[in-house]
Amino acid sequence: MLKINRRTNVPRIRQDKTAGCVERGELLNGGNLFAIHERNTTIARMIVLETERLIFSRLDPDRDSEFILGLVNGPSFLRYIGDKGVRTLADARRYITDGPLKSYETNGYGLYKVELKSNLTPIGMCGLIKRDTLPDADIGFAFLEEYWGAGYAYESAAAVMSYAREKLGIKRVVAITTPDNVASGKLLNKIGLKFDRLIQLTADSPEVKLFTPDCDEASEKDGHGY
Ligand SMILES: CC(C)(COP(=O)(O)OP(=O)(O)OC[C@H]1O[C@@H](n2cnc3c(N)ncnc32)[C@H](O)[C@@H]1OP(=O)(O)O)[C@@H](O)C(=O)NCCC(=O)NCCS
């Protein structure tokens, strides 16, 4: 979790003087709720974990609908994840409430908003999903295209895998992608998941690639690891 300054009892969060954004942070509510004081406002958010460059927090329909509206309508999201039918801010609110929020309540985890620690810009989401049709939780991620190629997705996915194992006690996390999603396959390989087999989530849905932590020598030998 966040590093606390022992003297002031205030978490240390890097200040970005250029962006002039974050002035001070403090832990509320026994540690999960983090208040970030900006110039004129105080923002409270449920911080789940942090990495060197990123902060992960629970998605909030009041604050994050606009960001989600943009993210889920990006070309890569539509192509590789699918059309969630989110066209308005009201749709985005519903998406957050019926998806991530419901999952936090039901499973204790879900997809989280990922922000740059330096200036609190939201850049994507990453987290865990529990589907009725898969026995294991699967890792999910999507980032705005302008933030690709900087290692943020890898940093996020690696952190979520550790969080699943160490904080949630989940021993086995898998992943699914469309067969043509090469970028995600590469990333999944880097966090220790290998292409296992093609599966259908429901009888009438298209085949997707299942990535698992089980070693699959055949797919590696074939050079079709992702
Ligand atoms: C999958 C996705 C998240 C990958 O994003 P990404 O930014 O390419 O992934 P990474 O964070 O692993 O970044 C890797 C790249 O950053 C580069 N990089 C730069 N700085 C880096 C750093 N500090 N650490 C690691 N990599 C770094 C790497 O060299 C690599 O570049 P390369 O691909 O040219 O070799 C992105 O393509 C995406 O959002 N796709 C749409 C949604 C989607 O498909 N989701 C998955 C559904 S299952």
C-alpha cells in the first residue's frame, strides 16, 4: 500500500509541480480511502494498490463515467474486447455500476481505474473478472492508445497478478483474448500466462484464446505462445 510519512502520518505521493495537481494525500477510513487534495477540491477514492508509476482505485460512477465513455469506445477496445453499447454518460454510469461495482461487492475484486501517479491522469483499467462460465478469475486490461508503448500495461498486469496471489489469496488467474489480439498475448506471456487452448465461453459465442499459468510445451514449441 501507500508509503506513510511516519512523522506526519500522511502518505507520501509524488508531487508533480508542472502539473500542479496533487498537493497532499491522507488515508481515511482505516486506510482504504485516500483523499487527494488538489488546488480547490478534495477527492476521495478507494486506492487498491500502487506501483512505481501508477495508482489503482475503484471505479466510481460519479467521477469516472466520462473516462469510461472514452475508453470503451476506443478503436482497440471495440475491436479486441467488444462493443459494450456505452454511448452516453448515463450508459457509462450503468456500465460501472453493473460491472466493476457489482464485482467489488460480489467478489471483493473487479476492474480498477489506473492513473498516472504523477498527475492523476486516468490512462486505463486493469483488474480481475469472475465470469460464470470460467472456473478461474481472469485478468483484464485496456489502456488509452496514447499511453501504449510505455510499459504501463505490463506494470499494471504484473501488479494485479501479485495482488491476486498475495492479497486476495487467488492461486490461479487465467486470461482470455480474441485469437488475433497479439499485443495482449505478448503481455500475458510476460506475466507468466501461456496460450493453453481455444475455448467458447458460451455455446453460441466465438472461440477465444485461453491463457493459463500451466506450462504448455506444445504451444511454445510451435511458436504459437501468444
Ligand atoms: C494490450 C495493451 C494493454 C498493451 O499495451 P502496451 O502499452 O503495448 O503494453 P506494455 O505495457 O507491455 O508495453 C510494452 C511496450 O512498451 C515498451 N516500454 C517502454 N517503456 C517500458 C517500460 N518502462 N517497461 C516495460 N516496457 C516498456 C516496451 O518495449 C514495449 O514495446 P514493444 O511492444 O514495441 O516491444 C494494449 O494494446 C490495449 O489496451 N489493447 C486494447 C485492449 C485489449 O486488447 N485488452 C485485452 C483484452 S483481453
